Amino acid sequence: MRFPATLVLLLTLGPAVTIAQPPAAPRTHAEITNFEETTSYADVLRFVNDVVEASPLARSERFGASEEDRVLPLLMLSDPGIVTPAEARKLGRPIVLVMANIHAGEVEGKEAALMLARRLTTGDLQPLLTQAVVLIAPIYNADGNERVSLDNRRAQNGPVGGVGTRENAKGLDLNRDFMKLDSAEARSLVGLLNRWDPHVIVDLHTTNGSYHAYHLTYAPPLNPNTDPRLTAFARERLLPTVRQTTEQRHGVRTYYYGNFTTEAGTPHPPLVDPARPGDVVWRTFDHRPRFGTNYAGLRNRLAVLSEAYSYVDFARRVRSTEAFVEEVLRYVAAHGKEIQTLIAQVDRDTADGARAGTHAPLGVEFVGEALPDPVEILVSDVRTTVNPRSGHEMREMTEQVSPVRMKDYGLFGAARTVPMPRGWLIPGPSVANGRLTLALERLRVHGVVIEELAADATVEVERFFIEGITRAERPFQGRYETRLRGRMDAARFLAPAGSLFVPAGQPLGRLAFYLLEAESDDGFVTWNVIDDGLAAGETYPIYRVTNATPLKLK
């Protein structure tokens, strides 16, 4: 974004001498303050500019803006340097997006991402840029970052100077906005995904909760509608290797994200007594694609959630996150061709299977599932310490590590599935009266292909007849979560020219299914994007196309 540093002209009593002064490696505000404070938005922008000035391997752009119109910066790192997605793809390397600060009270990822950018461009990790393109979005929730307070996340073990807020300026949790796209930030980020199309997405967070003994926990996409080949690659190859190398090279203990609950799924106290664990189990968080890594799985991409443990001191949380992401980058760089081949095949199979009518059914109801065998979970305890600036109590993990064998509910399965249709038909009158205007706009933002019928066509469809509606009494994230109950009726329908057709036969077919299906648990119905006219006795306004005859499209 800025021109390279100029030469410094030193004038002496003798002849003029021109000496090129290499720019000093930038340091984060966290490093400068000995990890007592986190980096501000302005300091992030300065750091990004300094990285670009210091190395020809770094470029930067804005990928969007926040609700308060702060520029959202993106670093593009590669050897040779690249500026556009086309240049990145021409290199034939895997593209990795590292995104941080989606929750601006969880600042470890922001600091670690900036430090990694420095090492990738002017330090020991430069060789990785000959094998992968690395994109870094270091401050996604820019507005929340600027709302620093000593009262935010008070029990967290630093930084003692305070952190920002979980929500953005509109009070929205950006890690619940990936399907409805109500925030300017989410629409900007999905636009980045559409343009750069990264093969791997790493989403950096911080967690509190149960008193375990891991410095960092992680998760792959958890939605069962993700292609099983991607899930298997993450769980059987990428993550086990990264776990091993992160501990061997950096001394950082990691495991799959979870919290303690009872076998029945009710909350359990955060502390587990290793001598008498009772019926405690380890349980992961959620399958729904409102969460970013689950959303990425429906886009047919590998994704990794990183959760530093908030009861570890701030400096070590940053270093643990840095180490974990470093090892993910090393793995992706070493297996780049295989990852690219896998993702290209999943994209093709998603599109071809839906066109041919051979795509596997997808889930509309889901249930948590345990791994086949119990595992050893490392448990610990916390002690209290005092924030010297605020006087608030903070919690600090002890090093009294005890393994406890328990069930690991780290998976989800589909409790009920429905066939993948050939696509979804939006009849012309529905478009004309504006009933689905917002849904169409959001589909386009997601990157889902929408086509138009060039002529009238008789189409075999399934129409969902609404028998009941369940709508939350209280708003969540500005919306009233909604579910439909009903039944499908088969029909032959005369669709007029100009009707819209969303083909399932496209790489984003799994995402389109989740957004458009009437019974989806996290789609447009859930979030009131499709809401007008929904009532018992009415027909859902989007029809499932079942006939194999191709439609004549513009």
C-alpha cells in the first residue's frame, strides 16, 4: 500500500555518500509492551505497511470495510510476490487464509498473525513462501478491537491493559454471521473467499471454559454435510501431524476443542477431579455453519479452528498460536499438490453428482456422536491472580496435569437426510413481488450461481407444504430463529420464462442446499431472510427441482 522505503542520504564533510538503510523488522505493540497491551487498529495498519516496505514478498490490499468504515487489511505473502488472485493461482500453489480477531477480546491470533507475517517475509519462515501463498487478515473485527476496556474478559490471564469486545459495532457476533451475512464485515470476508478462493482457512480464537491442561485446542469443520474426504483428511492426517509437531518443536500441548459435560449433555463444573471423574465427557461445540470453519467446509475447503487457552498467560497464548499456525503452514506447504488435487476433485464431484442425480443425501437434522473409543483428556486446575491495572481477579492455569479417560463427543452425524435435488426453482411471481429479494442478494454475496429460465418450462418439482412454524420468542443476533415443519408434495409445474434456477450442480451446491432447504437448521428460514408469507397451510416459496431434463437457461 506504500512505496518502498527511500534511501537515506548522509551528508558529511567529505563527498556525499548514499547508504541503503534496510528497514528494521517491525514489532507489534504487544511485543513492545512486554505483552501487557494488545495492538491497536492504527498500529496494525502501521505494522502491515512496515512488512510491505521491508520485503518484496509482501503486498497488501483492503478486502472490505467495517460497520464504522475502518479499512480491513489483507496481507498477501508469496515468493515471488503477487498482487491478484490470478497471479496466485498461476503459481500452482495452495493458498492459505489466516484470519484473526473475529472476536476482538480474543487478541492472541492478531498478534501471532502479525509476528508470522514478519517471519514469513524477513525471517526464518521465508522458504515456505516458495511452496504456498499465505493471506493474512489480522484484524477482522476492527471496530470491536478499538473498544478496549479492563472490564472485557476480566478472568482472562492478560493482557493486563485490556482487550476489545466480542461483538462488532452493531453488536453482532461475527462468528455467528456466516450464513445470514448481516454485517459489513461478513459480506467483505465472503467476498474475499470468492475472489481468492483459499484452499485452507485458519480461524484464530481464544477460549475459556473448562479447566483442561492444553495450551491450545482446535477443530476441523464439524458439519456432516461437509464432503467426508475433507473431514477424513483433516482428522486423520493434517491435525494429528500438526498436534505432534507443535508439541515436539514448540512444547505446546494441543487437542481437539471441547468442554466438560455429563454423558447426558448437561453442563459440568469446569473442574474435574481426576480421582473421581464420574460420568464426565469431553464435548465439542456445534455443527452449524453460522460458525466460520463449519461454513468453510460447506464451501468444500479445509478449515482449522484454533482456540488458545485464556488461562495461560498472554505471551504464551500468542506464542502457542504462532507455533500452531506455523505447523499448519508447514504441513500445507509440504502437501500442497495433494491438497489442491483433493479440493478440485471434491468441487467436481459436488457439481457432477448433483447434475447426474447421484449426489449423496444431505442432512437437515443432526446429533452429536462420540469417537469409537474413550480417550485420555488432560485436565488441570486454575489459581487466581490479580490484574495489577484493574484489580480484577484473573485465572491462571496450573501445571498439575492429569490424564483422565473419558468419551470424546467430537463428531456429529445426520439424524435425518433428504435427497439432493437437481436445483431450486424460484418462480417468476415470487421474484416480481420482491418476497425473495434479500435471499437472492445474499445468495449472490455467498457466490452461489443463479440462472434464469430462457423460456417457459414444465418442471417436475417437490413443494414443501408448511404444517407448523416454531419461532424463537427472543431475538438472537438481531433475528428470531425459525424452523418449519411440514411435508413434501410432488408436482409438475409450469415455470414461466424469467423464473430463477439455482443449480445444485455447482461447487457451492452443498452451501446452496443448507441456505435454501425449507427444513435447514441454519439457513435462510432460520435467520428470517426468507420470512414474508411463511405460515401454516402455505407453500414454501422455493421448489426443489427433481426432473433430469436440462432446463433452457439464459
